[in-house]
Amino acid sequence: MKERFKLERIVGIFKWLYPGIGIKRWILVAAFGLSLLLIGAFTFDKDSMLLLKLLDIALIVLGIFLLISGIVKALKSFIFFFFPELGKRRGYADIIYRRRQLERGPNIVTIGGGTGLPILLEGLREYTSNISAIVTVADDGGSSGRLRQQFDILPPGDTRNCLVALADAPVLMRDLFQFRFDSSSEFSGHNFGNLFITVMTQVTGDFDKAIKESSKVLAIRGQVIPSTLNKVLLAAEYQDGSITEGEANIPKVKKPIKRVWLKPEGSQATEEAIWAIQKAQIIVFGPGSLYTSIIPNLLVKEICDAIVASDAIKIYVCNIMTQVGETDGFTASDHLKALIQHTHPKIVDYCLLNSGSVSEELKQRYKQEGAYLIVPDIRKIRNMGYRPIEDNLITSVDNYIRHDSIKLTRIILGLIEEI
């Protein structure tokens, strides 16, 4: 068996010399250059005739030139093979340096789902490739809910959003994954990315494998990890004692939420999620829906326990606006209280808050929907034993209020320097 393995390795090495790969010629050029260099060096004699000296020097110079040229061209062929989109550009040194810098970036774990988490990921990916996005699988609405019910798979929507946010693939590929079919199609309401992950799950027979293969297609920086591979349902009890099941149904009731939980209880965390938390330097919760995007991940006991035991910096990014049916009338400290009540007092160290304001026009637009700017009650948060960090975090995208991903990222990474 060992002999066969050695033979396969030797054959594998010689495959690089097959015609058409575009590397053999440059290896031969480099080898020829090395030969000329050695011939010139060994035959050089300071006591020989001037013409012979010049000939040896010429052989050495030409050998060095061919050796360097061959090596550089071979490296470019390697880069073009593994990273074709980069191989077409200039500045190979910059490309390699950039990738090395990202690989040396801090280990960051983000926890959440929905549309909030991808905003943070878009900022983080510019500073590090050591990102692990732990994503909820409790979604049961929209395209994800339909696919979940029809094909008996985990919901792909939140995962898809995070994959696209971390993608290093061309813009066209990212747009393709986010493409939504219109109402005139049989695929009305579905995203292409959701369908792709669904098909990949059917082909591989495993949702986790489907995510990994989709990650390769999009060439993502980091990894996207489901918090659990169990098919869970989110349930909520309201202050009046009534109960609703289903992540999509919970906000529709529009009653103050007392608590949420996963059904069935005792869901197992994915090994990758626990391993990522254990090696993390920073753990970030949100931004995103408090009860339906962030807390569901933490209801997986192993994940919550691993975060509490971690020495990483733990940051909760509070939303900018209240969310109808979930956090009506909540201040920043109310968000933090709900998070702690569902988990553990040591789940958070810092609370990142928005202190910026928005135009009256935007305020009125959100007011009509029942959403308001969240009050950053810093004193209450301090009295709870946590450190608030306040800044203007607002940006407007297509007349929607969003977190400024770059500013958010810089504040988060700046906390490492304070340790």
C-alpha cells in the first residue's frame, strides 16, 4: 500500500510536466538558466584570457536572467491556475501581500442572521479572512420556508446572505446568487442562491456539505457555519401567556415577547461552530433581529456555554431602529437585558450603540411602519456592568437606515488594541 502511495505521488508530481499546462516551459527556462549560471561560475578563471573571462561573465548574467524569468513566469502560471480572476491583473506582489495580510488578521466569530449580519461581514472581510459566521437555521418564512417545507431541508436564506457578503468571486456571481425571480415565473419569490443551495443539498445529501461546496463556488473569505444541523422551530411566549410557533409568525402577533425557545429542545451545536468560538479573539452578536436572528443561535446550549467560557472580546451590536412585533418601545439596555435573560450574564462585555441621528423624512417613513430610533441609555448599561461604546454608526442605503459596515468594523477591531 505504501509503495502504491509513493508511486501515485511521483506520478502526481510529473503531471505538472504534461503539455498544455503552461508551466513546463518556464521550468525548462529556469533549469537552462541555472545550467548556464553554473557553467559560467565553474569555468571562470581570473587568470584566463580576457575574452574567456567576458564569455564566463556573459554566461553568468544570462543564466541569472533566465533563472529569475523562468521562476517568475512559473509562479504567474500557478497564480493564474488557482486564482484566474487575479491572474489577469497586474501587481502579483500586491495580490500575494494582500492575501497574506488577510490571513494574519484576527479570528472573529459573528453570530446572527437575517439582513443585519451580512452588513458587518462586508466590512470585516476587508481586514481579515479568519471569519466564522455562525448563522441561525430557525427561519421558516419566505423562500427559505417554502424550500424547507417542500424539500425537508434547513432554510438556506440567511446562509446565502452571509456567503454572498464574504464572497471573493466576481460581482456577477454574487448578483447571480442574490437574483430573485419575479411573480411571472414558477419560481416566484425564490432567490437563485436558495435554489442552488437546495440542489446542492440534494446532490451531496447534506446541508453542511452544500454550504461548503457553495463557499468554494463563491470563493468566500472565512466560513459560514449553521449553529445546528437539527431541524428546529422557534417558539415564543408573550407577556400575556399566549404562545406562537414559527420564526416568521412571531413578529406578526405584535405583543410584548416574554421569552423564545427552540423546539425540539436539546439541539446539538455543529462542531465547526464550537471550534470557531474556542479559537476566537472577538465574538460579535448582530446586528440583526434580537429574538429571531441573534438569540436562536444562543439557545443552542453548547454554543452559549462555549461563548461564556471563551476569553474572547464579546460585543453586542445593538440595532439602530426598533423592530415592529419584536422590540417595540425597547431602549438599548432592554435589548441587552433580553439577551442576558436568554443566556448568561457573561455572554457580553461591550455594547456598541448608535448615537447618530437621521433626517426627519426618514424618521417619518419609519414611524409609519411603527419603528423608531433606539435610545442609547448608556448609564443603565454601565450600571448593568457592561461597557457601552457610542458612535454615529448610521448610513443610508436606498432610503433604508443601515449600519456603516466600515466604521463598525474599525471600532470592533480597535478593541483588540485595548487589551
